[in-house]
Amino acid sequence: MHELPVTQGMLSIALEHAERAGAKKITAINITVGEMSGIVDDSIQFYFDFVSKDTPAQGALLTFERVPARFHCKACDEDFSVGDNGQWACPHCGAWSVEILAGREFYVDSIEVE
């Protein structure tokens, strides 16, 4: 259910920028989502349809660009992605001392307006 406040925030950002641009209608909102963010696209769409009702964003197309998780090993200085086994250990040296480089993103990348 954490998608409801996130969706409300996303809508507020889009409406604020559309108003600043003098737009009457938002036709699309392009969103970047990291695979580790816990954000579920269908839930965002469901809540968006509800919270955008009677706003200039009603009916806007939501597009989601997924960002894969990337890590940096503090032990051997290698960057890597989580393998098919889903483990966060460095595939180069086996260390578990890693830093998350990407995959937690969630932001409005752009909006399209009329």
C-alpha cells in the first residue's frame, strides 16, 4: 500500500510542472523505477487512475523505465549486477561488502503536455 502516497507525490510533481509550463492537460508521465525500489507498476497505475480523477492528468499514459540493480564491491573494487542466483555477494571475490550503485530509483523523468 506504500504505492498510494508515492503515486500522490508523483501526481503533485507532474501537476506542479504542468502548471508552471501553462499546460492544460498532461498526456503522459514517464517514470524511472529501480528494480529494488519495491514499486509495483500495476499498483502505481491503479492508484494513479484514482487520484488523478478530475485533474489535468486524468487519462495520462504512465510509462515505466526499469533500472537494473548494480553493485560495487568494496573489497575488490569491481562493479557487478546480481546474478541469476539472486545473491548480492561479489561474483569476482565472493565478498559481501557491497555498495548499491543503482536500482533504488523512483522519480518522474518527464511529462508530456498539451
